[in-house]
Amino acid sequence: MSWWNYMHEGSTFSWFGTAHITVWVIIIFLSGCIIGGRDFLSRKHSRHLIPLVFITIFILSELSFQVFYVTNGIWHISYSLPLHLSSIAWITSTLTLLTKHNIWFEITFLAGFGSAVLALLTPDLAAFGFPHYRFFHFFLTHGLIILVVFYLLFVEKMFISFRSVFRVWGILNIYALAVFFFNLAIDGNYMYLMNKPAQTTPFDWFGPWPYYIISLEVFTFAMFLLIYGIYKAVSSLSYIRSR
């Protein structure tokens, strides 16, 4: 079961290798299916079934991740809890699908979508290439966040406003501050606030600790503005609600 073992001798991850490109093709294809099939997905039966499928996959994915840590004997409070931004994104995705409250969608869209795209472009997978469990878990979770955003935009007609940029940026900073102190208490590195990931990631663009945190503040705000700008441009289409 080398595909499940944390210490394994299988293939390592190849950045934009065949497996990586295939994942992107699948995500783009499924995103196109959601946009193109929005009328069918808007039917009552589909609008009950699709959110349930998304939520079930998110929960099972997280449970399997915890089982992976436990069965490999590596579970530890300093890195095993769902506190990274990608975990928060799937949680807010689930809350949005359940409640349709816009604040959860704002966080999912601005913080979750952007971070998922960056993560999929520069995965922090190190030795876990295809077909290791971590490969599938990573791309399934992050890819699903993107699909959920498209579903909520094109099928559920959810929206963001310019104020959403400031609201989500503020919420994210408050959360990061809380996580920072939690990291200090447990010697953790959630949200990579204490150290950069070992794998090459966008964090490497912003200098050493702690300067990359300041740079990330500016980059995150700019990314939110960019996402909002693209949203406003696309929202002129009749099937997306605009404000």
C-alpha cells in the first residue's frame, strides 16, 4: 500500500507533468460543464442533489485525511488540524451550500478561490506524486473549491460586492492573528505564518520570514481586487447577478 504510506518509495510530484496537467484539464472541463449546464443544474432536484454531493465529498475527504495521519502514526496537533486556508475554504464552501448566507460565499470566493488556484498551480506535495493518496486528496479538495464557486455563481446566482473585498480581508486578518497565537502555543505552522512551505510555492516570491507576511498582506488585498474586477466584468452576463 505504498499509495497510502507517508514514507514511500513511489513517484515524486512533477510540476506540470502529465498528472498535473491532466488535473487542470479535468477541472477546466468540469467548470465548463457547470457553466454550460447551469439551466439543468438549476432544476429543483439538481439543486438539492449537487450541494449534497459537494458537502459529502468535502467531509469524506477531510475524514480520510485524518485517518491517513493516524494510521501512519504521524498525527500531531501542530499540523493535523483543518486550520490552513484551504481547509477554511472547504468549510466555508460547505456552510455556503448549507445556508446560502452571503458572508460564507464572500470568504469562499475571494479567499478560497484565489488560494485554491495558486495551490493548484504550485502544489505543496513534495514526494507525493501520482498515484499517492496525498496527490488525490490535495487536488480533489482544492479543485472542488473551484467547482463549488462556479456552481454558486452560475447556478445559485450568489454575488459579492466591492465591500466584500474589505470585509473578507479584515476577517482573514483576524483569523490569521488568532492562528498566529495558536501556532505559538503549540509550536505549529498553520497558514504558514511561522515558516514557508518546504516545497516551492508562491510564498517564495515574498522574501524571508517575517517579511513575506507583510508582502502577502498586500498581495492578498490586490488578489481580492483582481478577483472582484474579473467578477464585475463577467457579471455583465445575464446569468450572473451583479451588484
